[in-house]
Amino acid sequence: MPDRKENKTKARRSYYPCPECQVGYLVPQRVSYFTMQDGHVICVPDFAAMVCDACGRREYDPDALVELHAMLETDRHSRRQAKPRRQDGERARPLKSANQRQST
């Protein structure tokens, strides 16, 4: 049976010093990731990251970021292609916002 001290040493080796504060260690955690796309806030809960135990700096898993951005781009392109059309074949006009209606 492995010694507890040995397990702690192995776990500590997977962490690395924080490049920001150079005091703490970046440790793996699951966090909420926020980004903006087309003026909308996107929140992804339970996202893989390394978080500094001293200053809180976050570094995100690059593979997870690539996969997330690929999914967001796919969704963006599918929404742009699916434009509603009227019966006569013309594209439907976007609705005016309340501010646009007042100014006309």
C-alpha cells in the first residue's frame, strides 16, 4: 500500500510555480469560464483550469479552449446560415429596437 507522504509528493510534483506571483502553485481545479461572442456573454461551468493557490491567477487547459472555440464557431456559422425567408423569397427584415422606432 502506498505511503501517504509519497502520494502528497506525487501530487505536489504535478503543480508548478505561479508565473504571476512566484509564491503560490498552480493547482488543477474546475472553474466557470466566461467569454464574449457577438455581444453575448458565454459562461461555461466546470471548465478545466490551473489556479494559483496564492494570487488566484487562472490558466486554462489549451485543448479544452480549442474545443470550446470550435463549438462556438460552429454554432455561429449555423445561426448565420439559417436566415428566415418570406413567402416571396425575400429575406425577412430584422425587427427594429425601441430606440430605433423612436428615432424614426
